[in-house]
Amino acid sequence: MSLRFSLRHAVAVAAVALPAVSFAAYPDHPIEWVVPYAAGGGSDVVARVVAEPMAKALGQSIIIINKPGAATNIGADYAARAKPDGYTVLTGDTGTLAANPYLYKKLSYSAEKDFSSVGLLVRFPMILVVNPKLPVKNLQEFEAWAKAQSGGVSYATPGAGSPHHLATEIFRERAHLNLVHVPYKGAAPAVQDVMGGQVPFMFVDSVTGYQNIQAGKLRAIGIATPKRSKVFPDIPTLDEQGVKGYEAYAWQGVVVPKATPADRTELLSKQLQATLKEPAVTKRLEEMGLEVTPSNSVDMDKFLAAERAKLGPVIKSNNIQLD
């Protein structure tokens, strides 16, 4: 399913009825939801699908503010410097909150010191895909083929330091393969070259890969989830094929400026969780190839600490730097 198609239908979720909460917490003006990506992309769609019913329940409008650029750093800086009054929230993702502190020597914000967690949103499972003409249909065949290639095997990513890049580097270490990184400027051209045969494989996120896997333009070898995905039930996990314990996702959550009052952060967290558990919202996001991950702020803090502990060493050991 295309993301633009998803965006056109996002408004349908606004009619979802949610549990009533106190409107007194947001009496003054609309809430800004900062998305550090351009309008129309996957992150923008997710925010809009969630924001409309969440705003209805809170009794206050939520306006999506797109601040793309610099690997989410522009949007993160904007949100970090916003007034901490509960009227600004940010979509923080794998890069913003876990990888960028290691990828950049200097950041204008601190992922740990400038934000408070509200809750997780969604995960984009990573899927190992190959060009359909490649003579492999499972992980065992893929590994045997890769090891037989002299000089290593090239793989595509949307760019250095992306979740796709880091997922592949972890896979390379676990599978003991000789892989050569070919970074692109975005997921679309990377996927296009894998489909065209210029590069044999990549780890694609579930949203970007959904349509092309369904159409047979990409062959899925394995998904990096602990158990089979409800969205892709026929794709075996990499764990069940031998890479034990291997998981890889891109993910998103919601944060607020650090000094935001605790009562407003808690209200936002509770309503975010309620919204994500609504059947219509869950269905809409799963149709996009996403896993819905409602959580409270404490659980999100634990998740962020684990992600930083996992990604930091990978970035350092492979000397991946973006500045």
C-alpha cells in the first residue's frame, strides 16, 4: 500500500470514539506535533492517523508541523527549544533518540537531557529482501551464495547511519558475511536498484517494502522479528532460520521538552496509549505494514536505554560518522 494512498485515507480515523478525558488540561490553544520529516512520508502519515482521534479525545486541536532535514536534527532542535508547557510534542525515532548521539560529534540537542518520554508509537520491522532473479529462497541459500562471491556482496541502504544500515551491520557480524555498503539518498532509489538488479539485496523496512514484496518485485528471505509478523505471516523470521535472537526495527515514539509539567506528560501518555489501542487506529497502522507499540513513559525510557546500548557499539566499531 502506498504511503500517499495511506495519507488520503488517514482522515477516516478521526471518527473513532475514544475514552473521555479532562479537557481542562488543554484549554488555551492547539498542540503542535512536530514531525522531523516532509509531509506525505511514512512518519507524517503515522502522526496524522494518531493525532486526529487523539485530538478529539483531548478536546484540543493537534496541528502537524513538518520540520524535515539533517537526519531529523532540525525538527529535534526545534522541539527541544520549544516552551515546555505541554503544547509541543515530537515524533522521535531511531535516529533522533538513539543513533544520532553516536553518529554526530556535535548535536544542537541532547537526546537524553532535552526530552521526556511520552510513549512509543510504532515499529517498522526490517526485512531481508533480494532481487527476485537471485538464486536464493531462504537464509541458508542466501548465506551460501554470499560466501561464494569473491570480493564480498554489495547491499543497499537509504543512507549511512540509517536503521537499515545499522541493521545490516549487525546482521553481517552475526552471520559472518563479507558485505559492502552502498548508501543511497533515501529508501526509494535503494529499493529501485535492488529491484533492477544493480545491487543484490538490502534490509527494507516493512512500510517501504510492503507493496513491492506483495507484487513479487522483491523476494523476502526473512523478517527480523522474534516471531512471525501478522502483516507478513508467510515470511519466516531470521531467528527461526538460524540467526538466533536477531531483531531489527526502525521505530518511532513521542517525546516532549524536558521541563514539561508531569501532569500534562502523563495525560498525553495515557491518551496516546488509548488511541493506539483503538481497533480502527490499530487496523489502519497495521495495513501500512507497521507494528503498533503502545507504552507508557517508563517503558519507553527503558526501551531507549536498550536501543542506545545496542546501536552505540555498532556505530563506534564500524566508525560510522555523519559530521
